[in-house]
Amino acid sequence: MDTKDNETVDDLIKEGLRVIQARRGYRFSLDAVLLAGFVTVLPGDLVCDLGAGSGVISILLAQREKTCRVKALELQESLWDRAVRSVQLNRLQDRIEVTRGDIRRIEEKFSPQEFDVVVANPPFWEVGKGRLSANPEVALARHELAVTLRDIIVAASWALKRGGRLALIHRASRLDEIVQLAEQCRIPVKRMRAVYPYRQRPANLVLIEGIKEAKRGLEILPPLVVYEEDGRYTGEIMHLYYGEEA
């Protein structure tokens, strides 16, 4: 697999999976691993990965559930190109299809009510909040310059079958907004898990899963703690990365 001068090939740890990334552009983080481990994916599901980045979530889900298929959508040409090559690198092109396109115009790429599952690791920061990266690739991935939280949830509602599941990870401070938007788009939140950097600190992230046209009723899962007090990953995070070897 050919790589460019500004790229690296990095391990995704599990079963020898690898991903092609920019040296000084957008690089995947723990967020993607947490979301891939949280979402409910059943045998035979068709999954839509909205804003696929380098394809990390798509690849992890294809490895986790060997009978699912994934259609990934990515706006940025550079990330789309790396995702395509990362899928080829892991020999998953028979189950993962990466399309370049705009989430706000999802109807140009996919069919309505096509998917069993939609996953998204959206830009966390609204325009005017947080520090905007000078790197355009990172800026688009981290700030709502091209797509907003509302855009993603609206697109998910359009794409999901009745009873289909939307899973996303976001800043905990935006949980109320997520719940409200999901309710408006007929995908009420059914499962939630707060992510804490350390046990004695407030949650900074939240994992949520909604079900299209489901009745209300929310299950709040036990907290997920990322680091031990000495800075090592907790056992659960180690398991997500290394599986039984942890």
C-alpha cells in the first residue's frame, strides 16, 4: 500500500488492523475507539458512518461484527482518500464502502431508511468556541464549520429504518442539546454512558444511542473511566484496545 510523504501507517492494535493518517493533519483519538465499542451492531446490520475521517470506526466495526457491512461518508478529499486506502490496507473493501460527500446532502449518496445503524463522531466545537486549529483539515474535523450537530441528527433520522439505532460521542456539556435534537428528529435517546477522564473528575464526554421512533425510556450505564490516578489506562480501556490480551 503506497503512502504519501506526509502520512504514517499506525496500528489500531486489534488483530493487526492499521490506519493511514496525516503526520500533521487530522489523527484519530480515543473518541473513535470508545464509540466503536459502545454502539449496538447486530449480525447482518448495514451501518452508516457519518463523517468517517480516516475510516477508523468503520474498520473497527467491521472487525467487531464480521457479518455487518458499512457505508462511510466523508466530506474532506484528503480524509476520504486515506479512508479508502485504509480499508484496502485491511482488506475490508468487500464490506466497507467509502463515499465522498456532504452529510447535509446525504440524499445524493444514500437511500432513505436504508440503514440499521448510524454512527457519528461529530465536530465537538461550535463556531466561536474552543481553539480553532490553523490546520484546515483539523479545523473542519473539530469545529462545526461544515456540519453541525443538528445536521448530523437530521441526516441520521432520514437514513435510519424504523427501529434503527443512532450512536454518537460528544462533549458532555452538550448532552441536553443532543437529547432535545434527537427527540425532535424521532430518535429518542435510549442508552447513555458518561465518560470520565479520572474517577474524581467531572465527565467530559458522553456516549449516546437512540432508536428511531422508539418509546421513551432511558438506560444510564455505569460510568466509563479512562485513566487511573497514575495516568495509566483503566482495565476497561485496555480491553477496548487490546481485547483478551489486556
